[in-house]
Amino acid sequence: MYNLILFASGTGTNAAAIMDWCASTGKARVALVVCNKPGAGVLDIAARNGVPTLLVDRELFRSAGFPDTLRGYSPSLLVLAGFLWKVPDAMVQAFPGQIINIHPALLPAYGGKGMYGHHVHEAVIAAGEKSSGITIHYVNEHYDEGDIIMQAHCPVLKSDTPGALAKRIHKLEHYYFPLTIGYLLANLEG
Ligand code: GRF
């Protein structure tokens, strides 16, 4: 059984999809949800699934001892699913090749600081793109620049609003994020 630590601060629909996948496959379990936003929907989702949560402020998140706190949960992967703070270099170094993020566009386009949620979809539509999608990538010391693990595409329709595009992209995320986690865990077995 592999342990996952999820980092999420939004509504937590990806966290829910990952927890459902864990329950249905039995291949992993979410050992902890780390959140930086009191009242975030992901906290309710964790509670409903019996997953412990840790609310962090910047000081704790960046503290030298935090990687050790996380190690206490024996994680195989640290999964960012809607977590906006930059991961400190020390944490990237403490978990080499074990931290992944999902981004709601086809990186390297439409990434970087400030490019999250509706900002991404607004920019994609404003640029007249005909397709968008998701990117699952390793986390390195720079926002949205780590090696890409997988991408999945979807069309951008002429009639799309940022909300409509977000909905289509969420469907891709909920399908492919758990599968990609499963793929990475299978690779740990060699
Ligand atoms: C997702 O769209 C993901 O790509 C981005 O943050 C969003 C989180 O959504 N990194 P949710 O909280 O999982 O619904």
C-alpha cells in the first residue's frame, strides 16, 4: 500500500477523485491532506473520507522541519492538486522525483506565477487557442517548469466561456490524475 500526501486549498474535486480511485483500486491511500486555506472545500472532502488534515501557514510550510513532519507519513508521492504556494527548494530536494502537480493548461504555455484557475482559461480563450488541456508534471524549484509526465488535450469551442472550458478541463483532470498517480506508483515497483 502506497501513501500519498495531497496538497490542496480549493474545492478539492481532484482530491475527491484521487480518494475515490484509492478506495476503488486499493492501490494507495491518502495519508494526509495539507491545506493553507481555512474553510476550503477540500477539508470537508477529507473529513468525509476519514483523511487527516493539516492546516499550514507560511511559517510552518517553509520551516526546516516540515519535510521531516511529512516523512512521518511515509509518502511515496506528494501530490499538488490546487495548491498555489511555491514549494520551498528544501522540500523539492527532500523529495526528489516525488512531488507532482496538475496544471489546467498545456505547459509550457499559460503557466507561471499568477496563472491559475480562471486566469488560465481566460488567457487561453483570449489568445484564440483551438485546444487546451491538462499537464501533470514534476515540481522543481520554479513554478510550472518541472519535467512533464503527461498531457491530455481537449478542444476550445468558439462559444466557450472560461467557466465552460474549466468544466471540460476538470473532467480531464478527474479522469487522468488518478490514473497517472497509479502509473507512477507502478513504476516505483521497477
Ligand atoms: C485544478 O484545476 C488544477 O488544475 C489546479 O487547481 C485546480 C484545483 O481544482 N492546479 P479542485 O480544487 O481540485 O476542484
